[in-house]
Amino acid sequence: MQILDSTILVLAIPLFMFLFLGLVGVKMPRKITGVIGVLGMAVTTILAYTIAFVYFFGEGPQKVDGVYQQLVPVDWTWLSFYADKLVVRLGVLLDPISAMMLVVISTVSFMVHLYSLGYMSDHDGNPEKGFQRYYADLALFTFSMLGLVVSTNIFQMFIFFEMVGVSSYLLIGFYYGLQPANHASKKAFIVTRLADLFFLIGILILSFYTKTFDFINIMGKNGGEVCNAFTSAQGLTFMGCSVTGWALTFIFIGGAGKSAMYPLHIWLPDAMEGPTPVSALIHAATMVVAGVFLVARLFPLYVLEQGAMDIICVVGAFTAFYAAAIACTQSDIKRALAFSTISQIAFMMTSLAVSSANGQLIGGHEAGLGYMASMFHLFTHAMFKALLFLCAGAIIHAVHSNENSKMHGLHKYMPITSIAFLIGCLAIAGIPPFAGFFSKDEILVACYEKGLGWGLWMSMVAGMTAFYMFRIYYLIFFWKKHEVHGEHAPKDQPWTMTVPLIVLALISCVAGFVPFGDLVTWNGQALETHMNWPIAGASVGIALVGIGLATVMYRKENPLPDKLATMFKGLWTASYRRFYMDELYQFITHKIIFQGISKPIAWFDRMIIDGFFNLMGNVTNSASFGIRKMQSGSVQGYVSYYIIGAMLLAAITGVVILCI
Amino acid sequence: MYLIPSLIMFGCGVYGFITRKNMIAMLISLELMLNAVDINFAVFNRYLFPAGHEGMFFSLFAIAIAAAETAVAIAIIINVYRVAKKVDINQITKMKF
């Protein structure tokens, strides 16, 4: 199939756009740069859709007997060392999840490109500085993210993992004049880089035992046969766990850094200092799911390592609850959305981790449901979370503030945004027929199959999700009458910003009906899914309870929330301060690492190392100073020294000779 | 036996070179040392290698060089005297940095 072979173009266009806009764009008018960026992204999107469509529905080598195959249209040996013992390849791997990710990334990226035309056109009335730079960075990010999902091997994935980190750094720090943005970009980069260190260690361990980087070589086609080297390495133990377990756990830590799992989540809320469309693209829809994608990509290995899976499961379930609890009290809408993102990604992680792949039927469902559910939720979440963020961007653009105390009662002024936001909230809360209902239902089913406790826990978090989303919604759009600040009242934004909202809202309405079970599964075979009505009903019920509670508390201005806040003062403050995680990190880094480790090292460097060389210099210097009088310029003086020296030498020689 | 006068001559030369301030006297001391060396050449040639004549010729050669060198040195001293009006070595400090 020709079209699948052209997948490389999907990557090439954003890369070209990055170089073109970055190098030439500065010389061009701002509008034209933006339009070129949007058009380039439109072409990429169309291409990605075509590829995904052909892959899923076309005839060809990608589908054999109803099983989706992994295709490698491009495979290029980049580096080769030690007579081909160590080979690093770059290539394109097409399989259900990468085809799905192509669609997700290109859709959201295109919407964000379009939206940014409006959002970035002015900054508090002034033309935005660095408009071209912004578009170049967006293109770079899109390129790296697309490269990440089509990686044929774990090393290529690592390269692109780092590249998305860099572009995220560039975009968070876009307003480099502002101190918080600088801090946030540094924080994001350092935290994810630290996690990537573990990822690298994991890669090294894994590839040391399997002797290859290639996914297909390690896991077999469609995850069918995991290579012998891996299974034999499972027998080796290190500190009580198998080496492969260690490797996979380290790789998961890398993914957890990118996906903002507890306790590496601290960078994500701060990353909201970047422009809002960037938050929508990177910190809600695409980059943060890189960790989920990573685990999904190595899923056939993870199912063999139940220990690693359990870690993911616990971390995911805890993060989901923790982030949801914080999201309930945040007053900055972008931060609340950020914690909601963390919580939802944790849903995906948990869902992956509760999935088992051994093909047994559990409770009428084929195993591997969790994997499918996770990918499904990834897809739907990307759409509605991008929608929510873009809505938030429109609101922020209108009222020039992130604090919801400055909003209130915007429904009258911004009806389109309000409805789009409502759709997003309904989708994330899991109300049928919106997208989130279907994917979240699958996740809950998978969790209940793992165990009743997991299921109840995740159901509770789902209820909290509904509550905090509607809390935000009511606080923005209702609560009390809007107080107009400045001369103009907020209103719906220009078409470049509303169209993406409408498109994403429509997608959020219909995305749930995509037959994901037939398309995206861990081994390419179609998965039988049924609506599990009791669980679905229960989850809708709990979502409705959450919404109802939010309605009671926040629909109209009333003293109830304040009362509750004073009643549970400690809890409320702890949640508002994000359970003091940032303070804890601050304490660890400043008090323990800086004071306890860095300071002594710095002292050692300054005193011992520098001191040694200073000492050598000083000794030479003072010795020279002491003997400088000997260089008098008087030849007679020199001769006398010479004579003394010669006589001494002669004397020593004589003594030596005599002794011998 | 001939080495003793040559040793004395050399010692006197060194002593004179170090202690005298007058440049002419220093030059004379220098010549004393050179001549002591010449004597050594001749003596060692005569007693150790009577068949060869290299030492003798080397002495002649050194005497010729010494003559030329003395002429140059005298010329320098005279020129210095013309400029500085003195020939004491520790009083000629004009060319120090």
C-alpha cells in the first residue's frame, strides 16, 4: 500500500515547517507565518487521517485475517558499531496505536495551530512578541511527538522523548520575560530529565539482555512472541527482583516523569505558565500521554512482569485520587485542569496496569480490555481535555486572568465557549453519550475485573472528577453576576478561536462511538466488548451525584463552600496547597541536597581542589619573590654562584666516587 | 707537575674575575683563566698522548681566538669609557632596565 509508505511525510512536514518558520519566518509578516504554519499542519493532518483510515479500513498487508499487523515502511540504519553488534535505527512503525496517535496528535495540533492565530495575535492589546518563534516551536513539538509514536525502536523513542521535553521547555518558557515562566520551564525540564535518566538506565538494562533495541525483535510481531533473551533474563535476579522487572520499572519511571505520575507530577501544574494553547496541546493531549504510550508500546513485556505492573497500578490509582483531591480546591482554572489531566492520565496508567494479556475470558470480557480502554481513554481524553483547555484559553483571553474569582457569570457573555466547556465537562464526567462515558466505562470494567477494591476506588475518583469539573464550570460561568472590569465586557472570541472549540466539542460528542475494540488492541485482534450495564449505570450514577453536589454548592452564590472550607480547614488548605508536595520538594532540594550535598562538594572544590592549585601558584610565586635578588645583572655575582655550584658538584662527585 | 702553575693561574683568574671592579682587570683575569686552560691542553697532550698533536694545535687555536676576543673586549671597554667616563663594572648601570 503506497500511502502507508508515505508516513514519513507526516514527520517531514512539521520538521520542514520548524526549520522554515524558525529560519525564514522571522523575516516575514506575522500573519503570513501563522497562516503557513496552519496550512502545513492542515496538510499533515489530512495525510495522517488518510494513513489512519487506510490502515484501519483499507485492504492491504496491514490486515491479515482480521488481525492488524505491525508494518515498518521506513527502516534506516543510523549508527552501527562493533561489526553491527550495536545498531541504532531510525524508522517508522505503523500499528494500531501509532496510527491512532497520529490522528490524535495531528488533530489537536491542527486545532491548536488554528486557535493560536487568534489567541497569540495580541497580548493585552500589544502585538505578541515572538509569534514566529511560537509557531516554529509548535512545529518542532509536533514533529517530535509524531516521531515518538512511530518509533521502531526504544532508542529512537528515547531520542524523541528528549525532543518533546525540549520543545515543551521552549514553549513553557515562551514568555521568557516573566520569572514564573522561567522557573516553570526549568522545573519541567529538570524533573522530566531526571525521570528520563531512569528511562535510559532501563533501556540499557533491557537492551543489554535482549541485545536489540527494536520493538519487533524484542516482542515479536503483534506482541506474539517475546524474544527468548527476555524470558531467560527474567530468571536473573537482582536485589530480589528479576532484572527485567528492574528494567521495566525504570522505563516506567521515565514514562511517569513525562506523564506526571505522583511523585513526579510537580512540573505539570507549573507548566501552565506557558501560553494556553500550548497547555492544551502539550500538557493535556499529547506529551503527557507519552508515558502511557511508552507503557502501552512495551505492554507485551509488562504483562510478563507482574511486579512492575503492580507498581504502575498502585502509582496510577494513588495519583488519580491525589490529583482529583487537589483539583477540587484550586482557584486557578488552568491549574485545576492540570490536576484533572494528571488524574485522567493516572486513569489510563491504571487501566493499562490492570490489563492482562493472556487471553482468558474474565467475567465475559476478554482480557486485554484494560489496554484497549486505556488507549480509548487516551484518545477521547485528548479531545475533550484539549477542548477544555482551549475554552479556558478563550476565557482567559477575554478576562485577562487565570483566577476564577475574576470570572463568574460568564455564561451570558460567552455562550459558545460556555456550551463547549459544558460538553467537555460532561465528557470528562462520563455522562452518556459523550466520549468520556464509553472510555471511562471500559476502564472501570477493567478495574472491577482486577478486583472489587480497585473498581470502587476508581469509581470514587470518577465521581470526584465529575464534581471538580462542574465546580470549575459553575464558578466560571455562573455563581454570580459578572463584574465587568475595564471598558469592554468579555465576549466570544474571533472565529479562529471558536471554530476549534466547536470542532473539538463535536468530536467529544461522537468519539465515544468509535468501535475501538475492533481497532486498537494490544495484539491487533478485535476485542469483544459489551456494555457492562451495572457498572456503566453505577458510574453514571456516581457522576451524577458529583455533578449534583457541585450544582448545590456552586450553581448560585451561597455560603456553603466557604462553610465547608472552614469546617475542614486543615484538609482544605492541604488540598489547596497541593498537599505540600512542592514544599516537600523545596525542602529536599534546598535543605537536604543543596545544603547537605552540594555545599560540601562546593566547599571541597573551592578549598581542596582550587586550594591545591592556588597553593602551587603561591609557593612558586613567593619562592621566586624570595630569590629574585639573585638576578642582579652583575656578571660577577653570577660567576661566583657558578663557581660555588661547580665546586659543590665536584665535591659531591668526588664523595660519590670515593664511596663507590 | 705543570698542572700546579696552571691550577694557580686558574684560581687567580677566577678570584680576580669575581672580585675586581675594573673591567680591564676583569679582562686580564679572564685571559689568565684562558691561558691556564691552554697550558692544560699542552700538558695533557704531552704526557698522555705524546704521539698526537691535537692538544698543541688546540692551544694555538685558543690563543688565536683569545687574541681576537681580547681585541673585541678592549674595543667595547674603550667605547663604554667614552660614553660613561668610567670602567668600573658596578658603576655602569645605564643599561639596566
